[in-house]
Amino acid sequence: MANTEVKHISQPTHGDDRQTLKHIRIQPATTWFPIDFGEIWAFRDLFAILAMRDIKLRYKQTMLGIIWVILQPLVASLIFAVIFGRIAALPSDGKPYLLFIYAGMLPWNLFAGCLQRAGNSLISDAKLITKVYFPRLIIPIASSAAVLLDFAVAFVVMIVLLFVYHDQVSVTWNILALPLLLLVVLLISIGVSLFLSALNVYYRDFMYALPFVIQVWMYASPLVYSASMIPDRWRVIYALNPMAGVIDGFRWALLGTGEFPLLTMSIAVVMGCLFFIVGAYIFQRVESSFADVV
Amino acid sequence: MSDIAIRVENLGKSYQINHQQGRSKYRTLQEEIVGLVSNPFRKTEGSRETVWALKDISFELKAGEALGIIGRNGAGKSTLLKILSRITRPTTGHADIYGRIGSLLEVGTGFHPELTGRENIFLNGAVLGMTRRDIQRRFDEIVAFAEIEKFLDTPVKRFSSGMYMRLAFSVAAHLEPEILVVDEVLAVGDAEFQKKCLGKMSDVSHEGRTVLFVSHNMAAIKHLCKRIIWLKQGAIAADGFSEPVISQYMMESAVYTRQRLWPTGIASPGVDEFKLYSIRMLNQHGEMSTSHEIEHGFSIEMEYEIFKRLPYCRIGWQINTATGIIVMEAYDSDSVFYSGIREPGRFLSRCDIPGHLLNTGNYLIDINAGIPNLKNLVNLENVLAFNIVDTSATGANSSVERGGIIRADLIWSQEKHNNVPKGSFVRT
């Protein structure tokens, strides 16, 4: 990507063998330049290989391997179900508390996982950044791709849970909205990840602050409680947290809870786009000096 | 229509050096906030200094040309390569690059110790800009060149360092960019590996690809590149044919003093049994000098102390031309008086070199003391520089420069043969 004009000039060579040479101009960084999607596409193999590397490395030398991916959200959901469902007895929109939590845990873990992995990605790949050129955007996004695999595994567990609880919850056509909802989560997650990973290069504070941010953000989202507990007059402000709308949306799609959360979801889509644009913009602004700083 | 591969115009790169906040390049928010509160006008107070790593670099490189870049550490060589490889941005100026550029600033970039050889080939290849198809197509060649067939599915953390280097270089060597940028990768690995790398590099440049090559190995760079740019403190000090530029560079990096003194013996750090104190050059009158006339001899003197009985210890020197060709080496053990065992004590060794031996030009001296095949005591490169001049100015040819390294005083004679029958020039 970067601030380079890429154009093709044709260069006559021997005989009919006409060859086009890529022309690149290297010049000082300017403040704004569009993302060069063509170049990112050209590096798609690198993207795939980096994502595969992250996936392979994650569970190398672990005994349980992929089981961790299942265990993590399941155990967390169980704990929340006991504490908030049984002990605190919070309402769960009439659904089994475990399912209620787990359905929200799906998008939430995707979001939090992206933040955690992408936030550090540029620093852990500092050696690459200082020695080779490629669109830097690939690094944080590839590390999110690995989290997407976790999501897929966790989703399979969700389906199993739906079977187990089939007498209390019935699957509706709402489930067809899931891909769209997933897209919104990715938009939000990647936007925030880009922002975090870029600034982490300059201020390592973000690395330390991240666990707290994730925790606070979690309680600001209707993960362990139902969004219906929020008073109506706070609804719009509450929905400025796009994860609120998304978690509601997931519950609606998977468990068929009430009406489609139109207001909060619309706000979530707008906020998601905003997060993505701001994140990508900040990333672009600072990426040209990554190699000098990291 | 242009056959230019790289055009660089007024390229410059500056870094901000922050004097107050010390060494770390990145900051913490706390530092930033504290700095802002305690010193809100920091930026105008000049606590930051701008350092130009590169300034006003301009050159053109034609397609198919091999360009070497030399210079001391910190002269800006790596910065220049990083800008051309698009890793970092210039501060001023611009560069135009025509063609796919592949840069090799390090051997094994992106290698992950936990992944297998096979996985690392794909990872490293992709990092260097190859597509999966390119890598698959050349996979067998890469493996064969690296000689690691048996270990393809072993994590590279179990590789010996030699295998690791071979694999890493092999991937890089099978890149097929139109422009190849290489930084000092030959400085690693054993002699055999270096030779293999050099051979591959030389193939690449002879295939007509454009090569930009940074190295401290003058012999390698001269072998690969016809043209050399010498960078000095971020600017181009010289740009031209390899030989003259290398010799200019070598002569400048050597010290033109008549003697070098190490009164405390610091020239030999870490060696307790041997200390070098001084080395000097003397002319035929016994005066210290760095310039010697071709017809007169000169001497090299070394003062040193031996603290312990050292069997087979020898001390000597090597004279090199400014372009790095070894002219000769000599050791005190060559002498008929050398007994094979050096007793402790302080010594002065002196070697007289006759006149009419070296051609006019610039030369460099290396010093070496050690026990052959056992221990190196002192090894100093380019410790002194001297030149041989021809001031005799007699004879018709005296002002003409002669080729070659040696210029012996030879005997010429001619006989005039009269009345020789035709066709009988053969001496019987």
C-alpha cells in the first residue's frame, strides 16, 4: 500500500517479448493516502501463510491442542452461568443461562481475541517489519484470521449445545442473519485491532492496559446480563458500544430472543464502520515509520 | 523506453535523537505526559536533535548493472537499502524503481524455530515476495541447494546453524526479482558456505539482473560489481569503477601516520602473554616515514613484550595493495636465527624490505602475531598505510605509470647483429 504510485510502463525488449515493468516511486510520507487493496491482494499468499503460521504455532507442544479452543469459552460460560445465573439470579430473557451466556460469548471472544492477538502482532513480528517490505496491514489482520478459526470451533460447540437444549430452545430462521452479524463483529474487531496494534508500536502502555480495557468493555456489554435490563432512556448511549448491539444480535439469531434489536444493531453497524475507518486511518498514518520505531 | 532500473534523486533520511529521554526509541505515555507537564515547550527547546543518516543521495542504475555500496559502519548503507526496499520512508527526495525488487537484508527473515523446514521455506518465500506457486515450482531446487532433504519435516530449531543458514540462503537465492538488493549476507556462515553464496550471487549478476550489493568484503564486492558507490557520513564520497573507489576508500580508512603507539599494550586486548607496543616504518636513513622512494628500501619495526615462554610464537606482517590484493607476508620465523621458542622479555623486531620491489602506489600493512594453528595473539588490519613514489625522473619512461604490483630493477641488454643471413634469427 503505502504512499507509492504504482503504474505500469511498457518496456520494449528483444523482439516480441514485450514486458511491462512495475514502476514504484518512493517518496516521503504524506498524511493521507488510500489503502492500496491491489497490493494487499498481491500479497494474499503471505497473508494466508502468516495466518497458518499463527494457527500452527498456537497449539504446538500443547497436549490438549484444539480442545483448549473448546474448553476456554465453555468453562468461562459455565462459571458465569453459576455466578450470574444461579447466585445473582439475573434474568436471561427466558432462555437457559448457559446458552444465553455462550451465545454472547461467541462474538465477544472473537472480538477480545482479535484485540489480544493483533495488539501485539506488530511487535512480535518486528523482525519482519525491519527487514522486508510488504503491506503492514497484513500482520494484524492475519493474526485475527487465527482467531476466526477459534470462532468456528466454538460455533460447532454452540450447535451441539442447541441440540442438547432442544426441548427449551428451538432454532429459527433468524440464524440466517449470522454471516452478516459476523461481518459486523469483524469490522469492529479489525478496526479496534488496527488502532491498538499501531499505537502499541509507539506506546507499549497499550499492551499493559489491554486486559483492563477488555474487562471493562466486557462489563459494558450485555455479556453476563441481558440488555433488557438497561433503562430505555440510556439505550442509545448504551448502544454506542457496538458490541452491545452485536451480542444482542447473536442471541436473537441463535436463541430467537424477542424482536430483532434494530436500533442497537443499526448503531452497531455505523459504529463498526466508524471504528474500521478510524483504525485503518491511524494505522496508515503511522505505518510508514514502524520500521524506524519498532 | 528507459533502461534505468533505479533512479535516486536527492534522497535524504533524518532521525530524531531525543537527548533527554535516553536510549529507548519508543516512549511510554507516562514519559510523554510527564514531559509535557514539566516541559511544555520541549519541541522548541531543541532537546531533540536531527541526525541525517543519509543526505542528498543521487544516482542512477541501469538495468543489468551490478552496483556495490561500501562505507564504514553508520555511513548510511543499510539506511539506503532500507529505503530502496520500501521498509522505511525517506525524509526528502525520491527514488524511482522500475521492476520487481527483491531485498535480502538478512538471511532467514521470518524463519520460525518451531516450524519445520518445509513450512519455513513457504513462510520465508512468501515474506520475500514469492507466491505460493513460485515456491512450489522451485521447491525441489531450493531443497537440493540447501542439502537438507532428510530434515524437511524437522523443526528448524533442531537444525545445526550451518543447515539453518544454508536453507535460509537457498530460499533467498531462488528469488527471481528484476532487481536484487543484498546486504552483507555473506558475512555469516563458514568459508564453504560463503563461497557457495558468492558463486550464486555471481550467477545472478551475470544473468543480467540488476544487483545492489552492500559488503565489507572488498574482494567479493570487486568480483561482483563493476561500479561502486562509497558512502561516507550519509553522503556519496565517490561513485565510479570498483578499483579506484575501493582503493580510495581503503587508503582513507587506514591511518597515514608514521608510527602507531600503544603505550599500555591496548592493541592486544584479552591476551595476557603478549602485548604490542608500537609499529613504525623507517626509510633508508632510519627516519620515520610513510612515503618511500622506489629505488630505496624501507623497514618495518615492531616493539612488543612477551610475558611467558611461548613455543613457536611468531610475529609478522602482510602488505596489501589498496584494492585488497595480498602482496606478501613475512614472519620473524623466516629468519635463520629463529629458534622456535620465544622467551619472555621486551623485543624490537625489524624487517628490511629492499628497494626496487614494489611498484608505485598505495599499500596497507596488517600485523599478526600468534602461534600457528593454535592461537592468535594480535591481529590488526590496515594498521599503517604507505606509498611508494618514483622521484628519480630519469630515463624516458620514468614518468609513465606502470601496471602491476612489483617493479623490479631488471637488466636489459641488446646486441647488434650485422650481416645475418635471412631467416636465421634462431640462436644456435
